[in-house]
Amino acid sequence: MFQFIQKHIHSHLAEHRSKRTRLVTKDGHCNIKFGNISYYNHAFLMDFWTTFVEIRWRFVLSYFAIAFIGSWFIFGLLWYSIAKSNGDLLGQSQKDGHIKCIENVHGLTTAFLYSLETQTTIGYGGRALTGHCASTLVLIIIQSLIGAIINCFMCGLILAKISLPKKRAKTVMFSDTAAICLKKGTLCLLIRVANLRKTLLIGTQIYGKLLRTTVTQEGETIILDQVNIDFAVDAGKDNLFFVCPLMLYHIIDKSSPFFEMAADTLLQQDFELVVFLDGTAESTSSTFQVRTSYTPQEIQWGYSFLPVISRTKEGRYHVDFSKFSKTVQVSAPHCAHCFHSDSGHKHSQEIQEKQGIDNPGFEVIDIDVSKKVSGRCSGLQSALFSIKICFTPGCTVAQNAKPVT
């Protein structure tokens, strides 16, 4: 009954932790909110270019339409005011020989159309300046310059958003789960990563951070305390030949934060493993970062990834991404601590088994063997035998086993 209640409590805690909001989502977005930064809003205005690049597409398209339509309307009002002040509008009394500032601008609608034609350099020919008013010359210069600035800013903004490096990061994927098993005689944490494009990544670096809440010796609670997690692959740690899916290895030794964890206590832990991949795209030379995270519920103890690379009959290499995140259960130690203890014990036994008696000259030597026999059989006593052994060829030894009292 007690075991059933304990199991139910552990499952409830594991379910509660699985619903806990993670800091980094599986697709790499950081789930964090900044509060009380109204005092620093001017910093975003100073870095307005980055602010516009990082906003969502719906806002970019809205600002695009507002910038052009708003500038057309504002300059349309200015053209309308010039025409009105000169008496060019319909309904205004005009003397004989009246010269208009703008031809065919006789209302707000025609003034807006003239502003649009001027800023977009359409030039239908129906509306044009007469050169009679000096204010029109100044206004057309100002509108042409502002229109060019708006064109350059909006085109650059859209191009920058299209070519963002994080779009290249979408073609680099991590496995949905991580696995802990034995690899090459050591207990390792395994994560699979793949580059979906055939273009290589230059200067790739892979590392990890373990985020957890810790309490210092002074009693201070540190939320999101970061611990470095080192990863390596068979081909090395840096400058990877990232042409096919790679397996990331984290060796669980005494310096690893996973050393004190075990198979039955892993789900009870409260941490988040964030994995980063930094690289440079070969085609665009732009640097980017890919990141994902794993919770204890997404780490499988005693499992290994299925192979995904095979060779076809034509001699080509084939990568099966349907098995990219699939794992299979394998034999693994219960915990890292007991694995290292057993390994050390076995290593000491191997050393003792290899120890012997050095006799390079193959001479006749005497060995005293103390043999103590105990049991239920009567008549057995402890005896010390003196045995003479000969190692030289042709040597005849009379083996005498005389008990020594």
C-alpha cells in the first residue's frame, strides 16, 4: 500500500514537472518576459533599426502601408493648401489671366493623386507644376527626398527580415529526446543533430547549459543557475564535417551534474538542459545559433538511438530521417556513481590478476603458499606447504609436499 502511494506521488510530481513552463522551447524561442522597463524605452528608440527588424511580419506590412499612404496624404494636404492659397480650386473666384501653381489640381482628391504621382514618379502628364509658385519647387524637392528615404528604409527592412540568419537555423534540427547509455566503455548522454541542407556549416561549435534552481551556502536562492555542459562528437569538438546527422556525447563523470542522478530519480529532478549550436552558413557567410531544450521527462535512461545512415546498392549514402528521434532500449547501469564504482573495482581486480612473480632467468625458485582450508568436513587442518618448482628445460624436480607444523 505504501509503495503504491509513493509511486502515485512520484507520478504526480513528474506530471506536474512535465507541465512546468520551460525557458527555451523545442524550436528555440526563449519564454521570458521583461517587466518594469518603461524607464529604458528610449533604448529601443535609439536602436530603431533592430527594433523594426525584430518585429513581426504583420507589423512590418502595416508600417509599410502606413508609411507610404500617410506620406502621400500629408503631402497631398500641402499641395491642396498651396492650390487653395493661390485660388486654383473649384468655386474660388479667378481673375482673367490667372496662372495656377499646379495644373488640374482643383480639389483634395486631385491633390492626393498629384502627391502619389510625384512620390512614385509615375508622371501621367495630366497634372504638373507651372513654375509660377516658388513654394511648389521647395515642396516637390522635400517630397522627393522623403520618398526616396522611405523607399530605401522599407526595402532594406524587408530584405533584412527575409535574409535573417535564424531562417537558416530552421534547417538544423535536434532529436526530440535525449538518451543515456554506455558508449565506448563510458556512460554518456546522447543527443542527435542534423543539417537538413547539403550546404555545410563552417566553424560549428556545440555546447550546453543546465538550468536549475540552487541554494548557496549563504542561503541565497539562485533561479536559473547555469552549469556548463560539454559536448563532443567522434570527429572532434569544433570544425565539424556537418554533412550527415551527428551524435553528440556528454561523458557523465564526476565533474558532470548528471553524476548524482539515477534511472529511478531522473524524473524527480527539476532542471532544463539547453543545447546550443553556433555556426556560419557556407552560402551566405552569416552566423546563426540553433538552440533547443530537454526536460527530465525527455531524457531516456537506458536507451540508444537507432542508426539512420545506410548505403544503397548504387554506392550512395542514405539518411532515413524517419528514425531520427527513435530509440531502442539497451542495457545500462542504474546510476553513474555505481558504474564508476564497479569500473574501479573491476580495474583493481584486473591489476591484481595481472600481478605475478618476476622470473626473467627461468631459475628454480621456492614459493611458500599459505593455504588455509576450512569447512564442515572433519580431518581438514591448515597446512603450510613448501613446493619447489623448476622452470628450466630438462630440470627434474621432486615435488615434496611436507606439512609444516
